[in-house]
Amino acid sequence: MTDLLLSGRWVVLSARDIRMDHALLIRRGRVVEAGHIGEMRTRHRGVAEFGGSECAVLPGLINAHHHCYGVELVNQAVADDFLEPWMFNGPAMVDLSPRLSSGHAALRLLQSGVTSVVDMCAAGPNRPSAEMRLRAKAQAYREAGLRAVIAPGERWQNRIVHGAGEEADFLATLPASLRDRLRRAEAARKRLNPADYLNLLGDLIGENDGQIDFWFGPTGPQWTPDDLLADIARQAERLDTRVQTHALESHYESIESPRIRGHSVIEHFARLGLLKNRLSLAHAVWATDADLDQIARAGTQICHNPGSNLRLRSGVAPAARMRAAGVTTALGMDSTTLAGDEDMFAEMRLALHLNRAPHTSAPALTAHDVLEMATIGGAQLLGRADELGQLHPGFLADAVVLDLSRLLKPWTDPTVDPIELIVGRAKACDVSDVLVGGRPVLRNGAPVGIGEDALTADLHAELDANPPDPAARALQADLRPWLMAWYARWDRNHADTHPPVQRYSARPLPIGKEPS
């Protein structure tokens, strides 16, 4: 691998260390030297250079929680909704092969300056199929040059409504014809059994190499049997790997654990041996102060997904409070950004402005904080804070070259804080080049390892051959009012037993009425 210089008007070594008119020397995939651009050019004549005086160089951004839906959800006629009915859209979504869905996701992420992603996905119906699907995902990410963690899981239980023992009662509320349609649909979807899941992940984790890694990805505590969660905790220790799961994403998830178990889901994780520094939680919108204190003491990380939380009506996660409590907090796009554009800069802006309370008694985020979440926070969540998330000498050369020409127009005060400017105004369209381990994977906005036109043509061909299932879409629409009525009962019962408390965000009102 040949040496490279990365130069810029601003070189961001970390969110708190910005150098002006600097350059970095990249050798064998790592940053080995940083210095003033003139001196670096003199000492390293003839070395190829990326960037320039109208560019900024940033650490590669880390999308710490994602899914690969293949095509933006609104393009699939999948409307935003509460999480609980929205999840029934899964069978009605387009069925792209893992190679194409992951390849398309990798392309969009690179064009947004993302160099590492945590991809939570479904495992598959059986061991041979699951292994084939997961390896195809890994190959797509490898060809793109993106670092990827693939964290598969399944919904093994409580697949219709939250809470052990609740499903039969919910089914009894449905008209017979709808109940039969739902049962047939659920029976038709096969899932990898827990024993094969553990064995398969054990094999795949043994092949982790730092570019493509596998983690355990139990979809959520309500969907994963307790004995399997405990087994995952033990296996993660034995295999020296990590775990990511959804937790406290929706209001109804926040009610579920006290209602069923009698205590917080965070305490539940602790009792199962899972609440450790190997664990990261996606969302945690409804984490209480007590939850955050327990998470911080355990060293568990949280990935904040502000766009997804708004689109799925989950609420506003207290990211500033998370950081104030000492919780390592990263940033993710969850494949549901506000505009469906997978723009990590827009997600940083959203995180920033949602966490500026209108009074001085609550913590707030700064532009430097959110860039830190998207870099160092993500590196800590990956367990790689010693080599990712910064561009100081010794760190891996995962870097983004940002074209500043649009940002600096029509005029820019010479004293501007570059991080305020970048977080405040940058977009994915400003990303020029991306390097992963010192290797260019995006040049002038175009992917190096992906044939974009060929990938798009293959994607269209697959979509034309595999249209969404209209029966699955009709089932979701018919089921929605009954789900809303079911969870509205939870709200009423919860209100009767829990007096209102002052929270960061207001408690929701009941969301539905009994279907007529």
C-alpha cells in the first residue's frame, strides 16, 4: 500500500482537536504523521495527495445502528407509524437478496462519509440459508470497502404483541377471519432455532477480521427467551465478542417489562448477566435516570437514532442526559432518517437540535458533542476506541474528505468554528473522498469497489421479479386498529397504576379506541 497525504483547510484529528492548514501522512493503513501542510509537502514530495485548501478532513463517521431495507420505506408504500403496527410491514416489504440490499446500503453510507456500520438483520429460516445470507452480506460490504459489523437475530417469541402470556388474550380480541389470517402468516415465517443460531454465530465470529465482524444481535428482550439471552451473554464472553439489541425504543416497550417482570428491562439485563461493556442498546428512548445510572456503571453503550425515533413515534431520546450520566453514546441512522437519504450529517444536526432544552435546568448537546458521538462514541461502542474515531498518529486511516466550496459560500468569517460550520451545514453531497484503512473507497463521490450502474440495474431487475405481497400489506392494514386498541388498554391501565411524573418528554395519551 503506497503512502498518501490527506490535506485540508481544517484537519479534524478528533472532535476536540482541529488543526488548520494541516496534512496527515498515511502509511500501511494508519496515520503516521501530522503537520503543517507546507512542511508535509516538502518532506514527502511525490506522495499522492487527497484534499486541499478547500477541503476538510474528518475521521470516518460511524453509523452504530442500521438495517438494510434495500429501498427507502416510503418508496415501498410503507408509511411511518408507531413501532408496534409498523413492524407488521416486514412481510410486505420488497424482498431483495442480501448482496443487493447490503451493497445498496454500503453505497449510500460511503457517500455520506460513513466508514463503519453496525447492521442488525434477520438471521434466516434455517442454518444453511442463514449462513448463505450472512456471508452474502459480508461479501457485499467487503467489496464496497466499508467496515461492517453484522449482528443477526430473530423474533423467537411474542411476535404479535409485547409481553409473555399476552398473545392468546390479544388473539381472542380479533374477528375469527382476521385471527386465522394472522396465524397462517406467522406459521409461514420460519426462523432459525436458538441452538443453530448460537452454533452459527460461534463459527462466524471465529472469522472476524476487523473489516467484517459478526456479533450477537438478539432483536430485543421481549422477542428473545431469557435462557437464550443468558446463553448469548456467556457466549459473548467466551468468544470475546459483542452484543447489540433494541431496548426501550417505544413507549409500550417501557411499560412491558414492569408489567410482565415487575422491574425495568435494564435490571432484567443485569440479572441475566448481559448488562456489561460488551452490550450496546439501540434507542433507549424511554430510559429513566435510574436506568442510565445502571447502564453507565455497567459500561454498556447506547446508540441514539433521532430520525428513526421521530418517524416511528417513539419520542425524543435524552441523549444529552445519557452523556451527562456518563453513558457512552453513539449515533445511528437505523435506515430511517427523516428524509430517507441516509445522510449522517443531517442526523448529527437532528441529534443536536433535539437535545437543546428550552431552559437551563437540563443538559444540552453541542456541535462538538454530536461529532464526537458519530466518531469516538461509535468507536467505543465497537470496542475499538484505540484505533477508530480519531486521526491522531497511530489510528487507522478511516477518513472523510469534505469539499467545503458550498459551505464557505458566499462568505465565511475567518474565525468560524469549523465544527459548528460542518455540523450546521454539511450534507452527504459535500463528501468528496472516503478512505478506509488508508485505501480510497470513494473518489470524487463515486464508489471505487462497487459498480453503481450495474448494482442499480440488478436491483431493479430483482424488484420487478419480486414485487411486495399484497396479502401481507392487507393483513397489516386490517390488523392495525386492533393493535392500537390493545395498546391503548395498556395506556389506561398504566395511567391507573402510575401517577404522572416529570420527565424529559411528556407521557403520551392513549393512541386508539376500540374498533367498532
